[in-house]
Amino acid sequence: MSDYTLGIKELDNAIGGIRKGSNIMMIGPPMSGKEVILYYIMYHGSAVTENAVIMVTTRESATHILDWFKEHRLVLPLTRIGIVDCVTKTLGGAAVETENIKIASSPVDLTGIGVKISQFFEEYVMKKNIRKTQLHINSLSTILMYSNIQTVFRFLHVFTGRIKSAGALGIYMIESGMHDEQSIATLKQLFDGMIEVKSENDKNYIRIVGLSPKPTPWFEFEIDGANIKIVGSI
């Protein structure tokens, strides 16, 4: 039994699961379905394998994300879900913190975001004694728009280190084509592997690199509501 799984059977079988303490970059172009994949991993991790999942969102408000799961009739175990919302305050919305939602002032406020992540970690690991925790950041691209690469690298260095020492799993999403190659190469040093998503000829593909002796095949996938269906490979 591996330490963590994504819930996408073909990928999990191809890599034999994910070792605890792993940090993974998820990279792909806009509109390629990677956000739904991240939500799917979040649901599988929390509802199926009973992990705690902390999501940092710089793109959608926390209430929007929770509504997405409701719309797709996916019941999240809210005792194991924590969302750090970096969006609502910047839009001037009513920023009310709840058991599941902590509000950061903006994607620029890396110190504040770090404090909120740490509060959730303490809640799940220390107080609730949940053995497995996932941290998802959606997305590094937004953070990079507001902060320089050195600042983002230092911020990530702290949390990738914490993921390793806690035996947790970190998944960090970034848009391909938005950043120079040097920035991507700098950040890659912090990660154990990558989930790569690409779009070609109106088809979407996914593969994993670095978490097994050789990369997985490119699996073609389709999104059916909130489900990820593998329909072939190349």
C-alpha cells in the first residue's frame, strides 16, 4: 500500500502510488482541465482515503470552490478540509473566516498565507491527529505575478521542507507558457516530480515524471462533470 494516491487508477498503477513527503509540481496550459484534476485529487484525498487537505486558492474564492463540489454532488468531509482564501479580500467581498476557511489579504501576502497554512497544519496534525495531510496551492502563477522568483522560492522552500518532515503530500499548480524557463527551472529544484498536462488537437493528456524510474505514458483524459476518465495513452 503506497502512502498517497491521486485517485486516477491508471496513473496510480503506473507509478505505484506516491511516497509520503513528496512535493509535486502540476504544470500545464490554461483550459487544459488541470484545475478539475486538482479538485478531483482533493476530493479523493479527503473523502476516500481520509487525508486532511489544505487548499491555498489564489484564483477562486473558497465559497466558489465549496459550491463547485456541491454542484457536482461531491460531499466533502469538512472536518478534514481547510481553504486559505487569497481572493475574497482583494475583491472587496465579505471576508468571514469559518472552521474551513481562513482569509489571507491577497496573493502578495506570503507571510499571512504561511501563517494560515500553519494554523490548518496544527489543527489537523496536532489537534485532530490526522495521519496524512495534503497541501495544494492553486496557483503559483498568480503568486509569481505579484512577487519575484527569489521571494516565492524562499516561501516554497519552507513549505516543501515541512511537507517532507511531516510525511505529507504537496501539489503546486503552475501555468505553462506564462513564465520564463529560468523561473520554472529554479522552482523545479524544490520538487520530487511533476504532473504534466498538455493539450493537442483538442485532446488533453496527462503524465507523471520523476516519481517512478521512468515517466508514465501520456494518458489521454476526458472530464465528465467532476470525473477524470482515461480514454487512451500514447
